[in-house]
Amino acid sequence: MIRYSLKCKDGHGFESWFQSADAFDALVAKGMISCAICGSDAVEKALMAPKVDTKRPLTAPTSDAETKLAALRKKIESEATYVGGRFTDEARKLHETKVDKPIYGEANAQQIKGLLDDGVPIAPLPFLPKSKAN
């Protein structure tokens, strides 16, 4: 079932439930939907906002995988230094000086290839830095 906000040619607004989007289209094409206020059969979908569940924050994990990913992110952000766009230079410097210091940041495909070709051990992270996420 799907609920649509509807309006007629005179601007009257009302809502109705339909079996599916196709069912709505078929009923409109047959002139079987009319305005609940004036009876006009010139009815179309009105702009609608999706229903959002406000019982839980959108940022809360909803599955075991999301919980584990959130824990990984927290661990990396608490134990490693964010170096942003300087990642390539910092990773290369740490590799050359044999310093064991965890860092994370951004690099493009060409920079990543260069680091891997030079034997610098790096791994992609399964999330964007908070500064890049909406």
C-alpha cells in the first residue's frame, strides 16, 4: 500500500491510499479518482515529504555490521592521526624513517598506486572522514 497526497485542478488537497503506484496511475487514467472536496476528476499527486522515524537518531547503527563499522571508526579516530590531504607525503615519510605511527587521510588513485608501487603499506578505510561526510 502507498499513500499519496493529492490535489485537484482547483488546488484542493487531500490524501488517499492505493495498492501501488501502478494502481494509482490506472485509476487516474480511467477517471476513477475524484477530489474529496469538489468532486473534480482532474487529480494529480502533490508534493510529499517522506515519513521519517524520529524514534531513533539517523546516526545510530541499525545492524551488527554498522555497529562494528562504528567501533572501527571510533578506534581509528582515537588511535591514529588524521593528516587529510597530506596522507601520501606523511605515509611515505613514516615508511622511509621506519616510524610506526598510525595515520589516516585522503589520497587519489594515482597517489595510492605510487605508494603501493613503492612498497608503502596502506589500506583503504570503509568510511569517509567526518569532514567529507554529510
